[in-house]
Amino acid sequence: MLVKEVLFDVFYRLKKSSSYYGHGTNNAWDEANWLVSAIVKRENLNIKKILNKKIQKNLLRKIRTILDNRLTYKIPLSYLLYESYFAGIKFYINKNVIIPRSPFAEIIKNKLLPWIKIENAKFILDIFTGSGCIAIALAYYYPHLKIFASDISFSALKIAKKNARHYSLEKKINFIQSDIFKNIYQNNFDIIFANPPYIDEKKLHKLPKEYSYEPIISLKAKMGGLFYIKEILMKSKKYLSENGILLVEVGDHQKKIMKMYPNIPFIWLTLYCGGQGIFMLYKNDLKNLF
């Protein structure tokens, strides 16, 4: 078979299936391109150059095996390929970490403009780092930053450190095992990034099957999904520099948060590449509220 024939066969099988897209792609065509490209060791942008070439039989078998597992068991492609992309950077992924898909990627690639001048920042804290994608993307694009990244999961931190070593960034990022701020002792962070679990634990069973393969600790939160968000709002001011900025992803909780905290001047960031629910606050916005 030619590569293009395999590509279209994968696409049609994905399209006919009940698979959910939201863990690295949002449609069957992109997922087919990703799978075929990954196995033939080509990037998506270059696959056109080999469309009319015959595919090796062993690679064809591998593609079909992965596709069968994707379709039959609804395993996200990232876990089958052990890879994911965030902010244009490739990461090693396994089931010990949530699959990177935060809209923080767009903000990081755009230099945090127009809200923040990243060149004026020095110390960064990334809590709930998971695979390390936010911390590593920041270190990769902005080498002047000194970054601290924390997670409660030792297994997740092993993956994050592996990813940092792959890009020779292990000296730029200090990884800390910590439950939110518990083991964070520095208090002069210019920016704190937080992508906490925010799915209501009562609604987990309603999610597509693909989510069941991710670590539940990275998804669910008590108090209707707001537990960690509240903790961050209450405690983050202690760790921010005088002009420090807090950035938090909250998914679809924007209306609930604004209703719960009507006196906090949340700045909701405009996103153009998908995703929703990232707010920004200055330390001064938090000083007199808790």
C-alpha cells in the first residue's frame, strides 16, 4: 500500500467510529495524520513528500495495531504513541500524566502578550506541572527565566524531569514534589501558572471513555470542581512578588467563579486557538480579599 492509501484508510475508520477527539487533536483527519506520521517517522508537515511511496509492511502492521486499540478501547492516541505536543514542542507521555492540551500553549508561544512582558519576569512557578509541559515550554522559549515546577505525584515528576532532560533544560527548572504550595518556600515569583484539576467529581462518569485513561488525580476536584481554584486564590498572594501575576486555567467555571467572587477584578484572557477559562490577577487584587 502507498502511504496515502494508509492515511485515508485510517481517516475513514476514525471518522466512522465513535471516538472522541480532544487529547491532542480535535478531528479525525488530524488524528490520522498524526498516527501515520509518527509511525513513518515524519513530521506532519512533511508527510506530503512521501504520500506516493510504499509503506513498509512492519510499519503498516504497527499502524493497524495502534488504530485497533484506539478504536476498540478508546485509548487516547498520545498514550498509544507515548507522545504529545504542546506549544510546538514534543513531549514524552504515559498514563502517569494528563495529556497536555491547555490553552496556556497559545499564551506562551505569543510571549504572554498583550497582558505581560515576559522579558521583565525572572522567577516563575508552575503548580500542577504534570508532564512539565508549561514549565518546559517557558524554559525552552524564554531561557532567561528561572522556573520552579511542582506536582504532588512523584510519577508525574519523573516524566517531567525526563522531558526536561530531553531538551537539556534540567538546570533551568527546579522540580518539587508538593501538594499545591505546601513545599514551596520561595515567595518572590513574578508569575504563577496553575492548571489545576477542575472537573466536578460527580460529573466524571459523564466524560467520554478517553478520559478514563488519565490519572483521576489530575482531573477531579471537590466542591463542584472548585476546590483547588479556591485554594490557589486564598494562598497564592503569599508566594507572589510585589507586582506578581497569577494565571489560572478554570475550564468552564468562569461564570461560577465570577458569581462566587464578585469583588475580584478577574481579567479573562482572550484565546484564539481553542480552549477557555484562563484568568489573570495581580497580587494587589488578592491582598484585601482573604
